[in-house]
Amino acid sequence: MRCAIYARVSTEMDGQKTSIDNQIDIFKGYAAERGWEITHIYTDKKSGTKSNRPGFKNLIKDGKEKKYDVILAKELSRLARNGGLSYELRDICLVHNIHIVCLDNSVNTIEGNMQNFGLFAWLYETESTNSSRRNKQARRAMAKKGKFIGSIPPYGYSCVEGKLIIRKDETPEVVRRIFNDYLAGKGMDTIAKDLFTDNIQTPSQVANKKNASNVWHSSTIKKILTNRHYCGDMLQLRTETISVTTNKRRTMDKDSFVIQEGTHEPIISYETFNTVEKMLKKRTKAATAPSIHLFSNLIFCEDCGKGMWYKATQKGYRCGGNIRHGERFCLNKNPLRSRDLEQVISRDIKDLFQIFKDESLMRSLENKINTKKHQIQEKLRNSEKKIFSLEKKKRSYIDLFTEKVISKDDLIELKISVDDEIDVVKMTMIDLERELTNCSNENYLQSLKNKLEQFLAVEELTPQMVNTLVDKITCSVNGEIRIHYNFENPFETQKEDSNLNG
């Protein structure tokens, strides 16, 4: 009788490899005692709940082609811990007259022992489901204790007993370089290209992954720039597998994320991380010029909302909408001189620093910060009301479905639409809460004073300074500019009377 051996372990750990070898040795002895000819040996190092196992796929394929007469396995769970896969294998074997023999005597079709097949198939899948649930519970408990539960620590860190430790090599400095380059106005593609040119090891190489590439990609840069671990916090369990029978993952609700602050030594400051986060949002919202200049990705046309592009011939910035689509799209074709804008910001910084020497103006600043605080609190209350209203709307759709007013497809579409709205409101609330924290910080004014004093000592503005201080700049068709700073400005710089057309 032609015999096919199937051996499987769940992981690629060295100890598991020995288990496969042991299984095969036992099968060879079993087959030899019965005079069976071993024609095929199939192995896998993956969970039995998954169907995308190369060895298992070949076992099925060859079975359909009648390349063997009997399958020999340690137990049914080695073949499949997924009820669907178990029954698929059973049906293929029945159609093609192939026997299944499990050494634990749970299934042996040669001896007619098949009556408990369904019971064992159900038992093994249930066992896997329960094991998966326990594993998720254990991982969540560890995450809540501030332990890192990922398989590979973030680039720049190593993991020791669940705690992230800054590596003693070049990788932490590479992380700082990536953040500083982005703050300086470089795009993710440019940063990736520079790192590749400088022969810096990629995260895959540092993690010793198989076939690790030495090429940096913008997606890798973005992953680093958006990773909150770098400022000392843990943000985990953002996704989970849908079930034990698939590798597909779903994004969890933000309320289910596990966030623990200050669990390890940061590589990047909160201020740097938050500034980069704002820049990422702004760069996503508007197309900007490919060239990098001092105010790239910060200046927008007030009339059409498009980013303004630097034009070397005019030594300033022009509305991207006007350049790309013409006056029919936007009439704003006035250049905003870069040098003039630098002078305005430098003057504002100096003027603001003088406020700290004037008690009355300081009180004015404190009042403005308190006013801002109350405005943010009101916006948060309105956001909460908005979420409550949207949740109510979602419940009303369910009622319409139960009353057969709308179809199931309509319900799913409407629910997704409302959930998207809720996500937008929640993201807005996160930004508002961050602003509220800044306004409530007792050291805010002193921190702002120190920051301005530091910048006053620099003779020329740098992209990093500009991105730290300025949220965005808008310019109208009349040449009027508005500078929106990242801090509460007591005289709220609005240059309606400044014409910088030159």
C-alpha cells in the first residue's frame, strides 16, 4: 500500500523541528511493520487551523491525483484543527478511496473506525478557539501591565522580559534622524532614499528576517513616524485575527486599544512626535510642491485650500491650484516671498518674547489661554453630543431593518457610513484633548518662553524651527496672510494689512 506521511508543528522554533523529525521516524516504523511503501512525506510549520499550509495543500492535490492509498498522521488535529478543512479532507478521501490512519486510534478507516470523525473534528476546533481566547486574554493582561507583546520590538529597541530597552547601536540615532529629517521638510521617499544611500540597516535586517531587503521604503518610514512607542508609551492590540481559521485581521475599536504611558525610555520627545503627527495630517490633506523649502507643506491658499508651491524664479510660493489648473480654478497667482515671510515670523517671535517681560500682557496671555481652554471644552462637549446622536441614528437603522423597511445590505452600508462619521469625531476629540492638556499645563507659559528664547539665539530660521512653531500659513488672492502658530498667540497674528507681494 502506498503511504503518505503528514507531520506538522505550529511554529518554526528549533525544538518544534525536532518534533517533526520524531514524528516521521515513528511513521516510518509503523509503515515498515505493515509493509507499506512510503511514497510521499508532507510537512508544515503552521497552525492546523489555517488552510494556507503548503504541505497540506500538496497533500490534498496529490490525493486528488491518486498518488497514494493511505494518509498516516499522529492524530486528526495534526491534519486540521479546522472543522471545514477536516470535512474537506474526509470527503476527498472518500471520493478517491484513500484511507486515513491516526496513531492515537481516533480515526482508522482501514479498520472501519470513522464514526467519531465528526466528534474529534469539532473537539479540536473548539479546543483551538478556546486556546485562542485564552491567549488573547493573556496578551491583553500583559499589555495592561505595560509589557510589550509584539513578536518583533520596534526598530531602535530590544525587548527584555517584556520591557523595551534602547539598543546600544546606531538604530536609536537612525530613528532620531528620521524624525528630524521629516521635521526639516524632507518627504518619506527622500528619507528612505538617503538611508539606503548611506547603507543603513533596515528594520528587517536588524530583526534578522529571512530574505531581508537592504532597501528602505517610504512605508517603513511612515511606520516609524507614526509609532507611539518612540515617545515612551505603549499602544497595543489595535488589531486581532477574525477567527482561528483565518489569518485575516480586523481593526479594533479605539476604546479597545491598550495604551500605557511612560512604560520605557523614549527615543523621541512628545513634542517632536506630536509635531510630526500634525505634519503628517497636513501633508496628507493637500498636494504640495515636490521641492523642499523652508515653508513647504505649511502654506495654503486661503481661496481654494490647495498647498502653495515654491517657485525659484519668483523666490516665493504660488498657489498650487492656480499653477496646476489655472485661473478658472483659482485666481490667486500672487507670489508670497519666502524672505518676507521669514522676517514676519522672526518679528512675531521677538514681539511675543517681550510679552514675558510685561505683567499686564502676561495676564492677557493667561486670559486668552483660559478662553481657549473653555472653547476646547465646549467643542469636546459638542463632539460627545454628536457621537451620542450618531449612535442613536445607528440604532434607528437597526429598527428599520427589523421592521423590514430597509434591506440587510442597506443596513450594512448605513452602519459603515455612521461608523466612519463617529471615527472622524473621535479623531477630532483626540486632537482637542491634546490641546486641552497643553492649555491646562501649569508649565505651559514657561515652556513657551524657553522655546522662544532658544529660537531667538538662532540667527536664521530652520525648517525644524518653523515646523515646531507654525501650524499653517494661509495667503489670500489679495496677498493677505494669516500665520497660525502651534501656541496660543496673545495678539493672534493676522496680517490682513500686510501685503507681501513685493
